[in-house]
Amino acid sequence: MMDMPEGFEPLFRSSPYLDLLGPLYNKKAEDGLVIGFVAQEKHCNARGLVHGGMLSSLADVALGYNAAFSQKPPVPMVTASLTIDYAGAAKLGDWIHIETDLQKVGRTMAFANCYFFVGEKRIARASGIFNVLSS
């Protein structure tokens, strides 16, 4: 099992769904929030690899949280589009972290990309478009 890197703490915000997926962790970085987790059996498919649906769910969280919390007060938004490409795999016990590249948070829409890593190896990328909700 890979060790959790220094600086991570339990995810600052949760929900009943995220509680089922967790434990999840976050760390403030210069360009946003990095999210991470240790792959447990509940995250894996029958082959012992982290299920793509787990990565997709966390892409939505990483993209949405980084976009929403990029401003004060946080911008309320909902996912309009989420795409993900798998370029590798993670296995039981791996530490997986997600780095986000926030492109734009506008008046009506927000755009961001994120990348999943196991160590230095990039295993997936995702992009999201979010509808900003009117106050």
C-alpha cells in the first residue's frame, strides 16, 4: 500500500454519497485543491483495479470543488458535461491524487480539466463544464 503524502487531511466537505466513496482527502496547492484517496477493495472491480466509475465520480468532485471554491463566496453550480479518458490503471492499495487545471469561471458557465496520478504516472484525465446557478 502506498503511503498518503504529507499535507493531506480529510476532505473539507462531504455528502452522503462521498461518505460512501471515502475516506477522501484534500490538500491546498498553489493552483487549487488536490484530492486524493487510497484505493480500497470497495473501489475496485473484479480484476482488482480501481473502477472507472470511481474515477469519474471523483473527477466530478475535483472539477466542481475547484471551480466553485475558486471564488468567495463559493459559486453555486451543477455539472453540465463530464468527459473522462482512461490512459492507465490503479490497483488496490494505490494512492491516487487528482490535480485540477481551472480554465474559467464565468457568469453562467465554468470550465476545468483534471488529471489522475498514481505516483508520477498519469492514469486518466477528465474535463467538465458546469452551469453557474443564479443567486
